[in-house]
Amino acid sequence: MSDSPAPLADPHLVFDAVEGRRDLVILGSTGSIGTQAIDLVLRNPDRFRVTALSAAGGRVALLAEQARLLKARTVAVASPEAVPALREALRKEYGAGEQPPEILAGPDAATELAGSECHTLLNGITGSIGLAPTLAALKAGRTLALANKESLIVGGPLVKALAAPGQIIPVDSEHAALFQALAAGKRADVRKLVVTASGGPFRGRTRSELADVTREQALNHPTWAMGPVITVNSATLVNKGLEVIEAHLLYDIPFDRIEVVVHPQSYVHSMVEFTDGSTLAQATPPDMRGPIAIGLGWPQRVPDAAPAFDWTKASTWEFFPLDTEAFPSVGLARHVGTLGGTAPAVFNAANEECVDAFLDGRLAFNGIMDTVTAVVEEHGTPATGTSLTVADVLEAEAWARTRARELSAKATAEARA
């Protein structure tokens, strides 16, 4: 392991650390990660200042309110059609004589903001559309607080080629936990990474018992409040498969030394096992503001970023092995991660299409992983990742999305026949 390249995320290395207040750009500001990040910023004005915000464009009233509260200089929306409504929302928020922010619009607006002047870029966008902003932030020399795991999954070699040591700070609760636990020891002394999973709403069910689960049941996560796509990914455990690939890329630990364990309470966010037999766990009540604070403030900690445990109250912490038959997604993710190249992009894109189909009532729950597996198998063995380009990723994704739509439609038609 000592001869391996430096990991992308290393708690012992800090990229461009600054004392005092940090200027931030937040992408995905109206989503779950973005809104919690803004709560953290508003409670810590001496530590953080937001210069720009971006959002998809579906919640322009919230975006306008955020811009006013934060005194942001620029706001961006991915949908140009949202601009008139955004202008009207800003007009209502800003009084006479107040200067509203500049507006950027279009699919490249978030990427433009990612390279703008700031200390830290928080990429809270959901989906592989976060790849271009991730690359732009790295090229511009920004510290990247990465909540958009998909950009690393689909563009791993591209991200690794651009990232400087210590430039990426992970924001996923699991990877922020690993990041903190790894600070306790030398990299050469790490034996295993243990990624915890809540098990989602269907923990304990067999594959046959999952056949008829509904959209509402899948969106009823027992411990976390997240967006619909991530919540369904947690129900299928695809999210955990993506996190295994992400852990491999961030910390340069082989797949056979990254384990998944089910922990229903979601108190322990992940663990690191060292060669002397010690295991260090990072634990907090389920609240994303803690990991977000690590991403925005490291190596400093933000006091009272999130609630702590009340040790005067009894609690039970449980751990169970993963049921790989009912939830094959983690094994498939290991497979595509080992293949490398465009295979992870195909896996992720096919899953995004299948989740959309499930949420729309066009695909059964078990059909999500059945279809993703079929698309991955059709894709076959990709070219090696060393020559991967953005064009390769986009082409593979487009093919995977088309094929996933075709196969999911066929599966639904056969089920109804």
C-alpha cells in the first residue's frame, strides 16, 4: 500500500487552508444538502460567506430568499425557462435601492460558478450532471467539498488527474466519517474500511417480499430525510454501492478491503479498522450538518454544527451483515468499480433512469436492479480508465439511459401481459 498513489481525500493534507472567514459557492442550494449548508452558514457568519448560489430552477422563491439572506453576488439556474420567475421572486425579496444578484442561466451555469472566485466550492448537485462543475472547481484550484458522489463515480480517472493532494473534502456522511477516522493513524496501518448502511426501509425483507413495494414505502426512509432519488437509492442500497466505489477512489483502498455492514440506527457513519486490530468509529445522531461542516471548515471544526448524543439516555446500536441476495447492488457496484473506464458511468446512468421509471410507476422495485444489471452486462468490459475522456463518459451515459428505458419498458409490458 505504501507504493500506491496518494489518496484523493487525505485528512493529514489540507489544500489552501485559510484562517478567518471563507468565501463559499454552493451548488444545489435549494436541495437537501444546500439548505442544510445555508443553515450552517447563517449560524456562523464569522466563519463563512456565500458569494454565489446555483439551483435547478424549480424552487425560485427559495433561491431568491437564500440570495437575499446570504447577500450573494450571483445566482444561477440550470433551466433558462425559470429566469422570468426568478427575476420576479428577486423583485419581491429585494427592497427599493437594494442591488439584486446577477443571474446566470443554462446547463453550463453551475459549471461557470464552480470556477468563480471563492475558497471552497460545495457541490451539492444530485446526479452525474455534477461532473462538469467538479472538474471546473478542481481546474480553478478551489477546495472541493464534494457531496455529489456521482461526479467521482462516473469520472474517477478525470477527477484523479486534476485533484491536488488535500483538495477534495468528502461531504457524504460515510466518507466524512472515514475521513475523520483516518486522521487517527498512518495510511500504511489501515487494514479495512467499513461503510455502514441503515438498510433502508426494507431491511430484513427477502427479494420476493420486495416485489410489490410501492413508491410511498420506498420513500419512507427510517432515519434520513433526503431527496427522492437518493432515498430510493438507499432503499435499493445502490447508494451504498456508489459509496463503495467512492471510498475506493477517495482513499485508494482496494475493493476487497472495503466492507459494508448494516447499522439500522445510523449513529455510526463508518469505521476504519487498523492493522493492530483497533477499529475507530465516527458517530453522531443522523444529521448532515456535521459532515457539511467538515467539508466547509476542515481542518477546523465548527462548534455546535449538529446535535450531539445525550449520554444520559439509554440507546441500542446494532450491526448486521448485508443481505446480498435481496440487495445485489453493492456486489454489482464492486464489479463495475473493478472494471473501471465507463462501466461506473453506465451503472449510474442506468440506475438514474430506472429510479425515474419506478417513481413514475413504470417499473417495479425489483426491476430497478434487474434492469441495471442487464445494461451493465450488455455494456461488457470497457476500455481502461487511463484514457477516459468526458466525451467517453457522456457517450456511455447516453447509451445506458436509452437502453435502460428500453429494457424497463419491456419489463413492464411483460409484467402487465
